[in-house]
Amino acid sequence: MAETTIYVQNPPTHTNIQQMEDILLKLDGTIRVLVDTQDGEVKIEYDESKVTVDDLTAALESEHYQIKG
């Protein structure tokens, strides 16, 4: 099990939070997602044998979320 933090460009609204959680939790291997509305921080707990950070980032970008960094 591993953890990573991804930052989205614009701080999410409550609707976006649910959408981001749904997008990431659909990926096999994602265990938990926590989104901070203040700074766009998305903390993800995942099984690194099933999903990569690139997979997580790509899933958000495919839904038009802009990733910082």
C-alpha cells in the first residue's frame, strides 16, 4: 500500500470533490481518496501493484482536471 498527493489547479467545489473521488475510486487499486477544498490537494491511498501515480493523474486529466506540477 502506498500514498501520494496530487494537486489540482483550481480548488474543487463540493460537487467536484465527489466527482474526483468517484473517478479515482473506479480504478482498481485505489483504496481511499481525500480532497482538500482549500488548496486542491488530493491525497490518495492505493495499491501500487495494481495502479500507478501516472494512472491516477491520467484519470483526473481525462476528466479535464488540470494537475499542478
